[in-house]
Amino acid sequence: MTKGPAKAGALRDRLLSAVDAVTPTLESEADSAERNSQLTPQAVEALRRSGLFRLGVPKRFGGHEADITTAFEVITRIGRGCPSSAWIVMVTYVTQNAAMSYADAARLDLWSANVDAPLCGAFRPDRASVRAGEDGIYVTGRWSWASGCHHASWAWLGVPAEQEHLSPGLVLIPLAELHIEKTWDMAGMRATGSDTIVADNVFVPAHRLQRTGTTTEDQSDSPRRAVSLNSLSTTMIAPLLGATQDALRRTLALVEGGKPLAMSFYSKTGSAPTTQLALADAANLIDSAELHVARSVQFVDVAAKDRVEPDLVARGRVRMDMAHASTCLRDAMALLLTVAGASAFRDGNVIQRHWRDLETAARHPMLNTGLQRESYGRALVGDKRPVSPML
């Protein structure tokens, strides 16, 4: 009865040890990655060697096939050292899980030659057109916000339907058949290299096209092919949580180091009640964020294992947990910056980079607090009208 949990625990411990081993490299490369608006080759190679790019790959291809709970913990730990690296691992993990619902031929294309290939994705195109071909389609279009596209081997892209009676689709295309335009110039999460992918009349065979809302069954025993993209996006909070946890650690180290409280009679910041209260509130907010998301992550894993489709209220609660966690982390970071003082905003200070990364990532559409509150509120009163296509 304990064989499954024991194996999951062993995998988690092994992966967390791998993260600890690569963290010094990710930290040392973070400034350079931010300046160049993409991870450095050294950081990418460290993640690849550690096996963290195979987090969601099926076991039959040599992957870890980690459940969402394990992935959340691993990506959070990566986020403490480098939120941008964590974001790219998160995107790869989510895309790997989405790809598991494709035909077996598509999964062979993805992983038979390179199990450590990072993936990227963009659900909604800036503009795109599709025309039918023999045993497939031809795709032309642009997709911005494609995090990790500079290191990815494959892209998972949303496309319109080629005929009115068909549903929109999601296609898998090798990056070698696409090109990248530099459009990513943001205050935070700069190292994700979330530039624009461009396709010019690229042929996509039928086995690498999936219509929205459909799945393809296979012989895999993995329960996660029953997990919706909405639920997998719970891992999106992990890089934000990791960044804020590390900001707390660094702020505590600053206080413990005897930093004086300027313009006061306190020789040490830590002696001031205002500092103590701010740190208590920040730590509690971080814990609250982690507990809310952990609840949803565990709920999704159980639902996937039992192949149960959560009802509208449960799905709304998962999204609400994410939005609430995001708000808690932003509030916690604000308190930590106040404790750390103006010097925390010095160029090169890791805390201000974590702050910029957090504030940028927290504006992702999937973390829109207003939409998630409205969705959850509607569900609670039995109003089934959708607010978002991702609920």
C-alpha cells in the first residue's frame, strides 16, 4: 500500500537534491541571463544535465513522469535560485503533460531522440492562418510570450480551425522549422527570453495536431493525461513562491547581520517592533500562499489519479487559490522590501530582481485575481456562465 507514495517520495528527494546541486550555477549566471534576456548556455546545460527538463516526460521514454505535487516542490526550489529558470522548467513541464494527450506518434517525435529537450508554448496566437494539406495542415502565424523559446526543441502552439465546422487546434512544431523575433524587453522575468515565435507556411502532420477539447487515449498508465491545462497551471505559482521565499531568507540575513534602522535610535533593525511585525506578517503571507496552492495541487493530483472531473466549484476554487497566493506573495514582498530598505533596490541586489520577477509574473492572465474571484463567486451561487475559456 505504501509502495506508490514511497516511490514518489524517493523521486522528490532525488529531484530536490538535483536542484540543490545546480542552484549555485543558476545563481551565478542570473545577472548575465537577465542582461541577455535569456538563460545562459551554462544555466541551460546545468538544468539539462540534472534531468530537470525531463520532469514531465513519460517514464517509458526515460522521463520522471512526476506528479503535480512533486513538480510544484521542485520548481519552487529552483525559483529560490533563479525564478526565470524555474519559469522555463514550469512551462516545459506543463507542455510535456499536454503532449501526453496526443497520439503516440507525436510523443515519439518529441522524446524518442532527446528526452531532455525543453519545450515552449503559446496558447493564443497574435495572428495565425491555417490551410488544409494532405495528412496535415500548413500553419502561418506569430505567437508572442513564448517563454524559453531560445532553448526549446519543440513549440506547442494554438491555431485557428482551417474550416468553419472544425474546432481550433493545438500543434507541435520543431523550433528548427520556426524563427524567433526579439520582442521581450520587460522589467522582470527578463531571462525567460519570452520572445515571439514566427511560422511561415510550416507543415504539421495530422498526428501532431489536436483539436481543442479532445484527447487521444494510449497504453500509458499515467493518470495525468486526465489533468486539464487549467489544473496544470497551478505550477505557475511555484517560481513566484520560490522567489519570495528567497527574498525572505535574504532579508532575515540582512537583519541578523545587524543592519541599523536609519533615522532612529535603534542600533539594529531587528530590535524595532515594526521590523518584527513586518517580518512576521511577510512569513505568514508566504506560508498562506504555499498552503493554499498545496491544497489545490494535492486535490488535482488525487482527481487525476481517480480520473474524476472536478465540478465547477472545485475548479473555481483551484483558480482562486492561485490568485490568492499571488496576492499574498506580492504583499509579502512589499513588506520585505520595506524592511530591507532603499539599498534593496540597488542594481545587482538579488532582492530587487526577485521583486521585479514576481511583479511581472504575477500579471500573467492565468493569475488575474479579478477574473478568478468572479469565476469562483459565480460557481458558488450556481451561475454556470463562463468568465474564462481556461476555467
